[in-house]
Amino acid sequence: MDSGLLVLRLVVGLLIAGHGVQKVSFRLGGSGLAGGTEEFRRDGFRGGRLTAVAAGGSQIGAGLFLAAGLLTPLAAMAATGVMTVAGTVKWRKGLWVQNDGYEYPLVLVTVSAALALTGPGDWSLDHQLGLPSWPLWAAVAAIVIGPVSGLVTRSVLHHPPAAEALTDGRTRHARTAD
């Protein structure tokens, strides 16, 4: 059980952290902070650079804490929150990843929630530091608060396309950058 949880934590945590690294740097195939900022603007988010830094930093921190098995329910809460936002961006494209759908964020949210519920196992920093097992209510609260915070973030930072007047009197909707 402990070795399985270790493998799961390492793979999922490092993938989430790597996703964040790509948002804020040229490492791991990223397009730098300017590229991450433009990605958020293209997806209709306010805040530009600050949004990219917050999302990337959240993914890096949550992923590394999950991989290490440190404060696991809190790490899972952050991971589920930021990956819920990613899922909402891809929602309109359907489930499957080959259509740029939300399959991948859904898997990361689900595995992070499962880790909050199972705990990180004995081969974790939580265990090595002697932190007591998290009560079930804390894990459940984390896996509810994470996605809810992601949905709130989406509603606060995302703006609908702005209407743009065309020469024939009609309007066209286009996204605007903040």
C-alpha cells in the first residue's frame, strides 16, 4: 500500500508541479511567464501576469507537497482547486483529451481527492515528521473547498467576450485582454 501511494503521489504531484513550471518559465517546454500570461488572456481571464504567477505557483506548490506527502489534504485542496479551473477552461470541448477536453484535469482532481482521503502513506513527510493522520472531516472539507474555490476563482477572474460593433451594425463577440 505504501509503495503504491508513493508512486501515485510522485507521478501526479510532479505532473501538477511541472504543469505549473510551464506556466511561469521556459522549462519543461513552457513558453515563459509571457506565454503563460497570454494563455490566460486567450482563455478570457483577468489579471494577466498575476493570474499566471498565482496559478503556476499554486500548481508548483500543490504538486511538490503532494509528491512529498506533506500536509496532504491541504496540498490536495490546492491541486483540486487549480485543476478545477483548468477543467472549466476545457469544459466546452468535451471530455476527451484528444479534443483538448477536460479529461486530464479531471483525472488530476480525482487522484488528488483520493490522496486526501487515503492519506499519503508511511513513505511520506507527513509520516516522517510524526504528523497525526488527518481526520476524515478534514479530507472531505479539503476536497470540497478545493473545487469550490476553483469555481469561485473562475467566476471572479473570467470575463465574457466583449461585444464589438461591425460595420454592418451587427455585433461580434471577441475576448479582450486586461
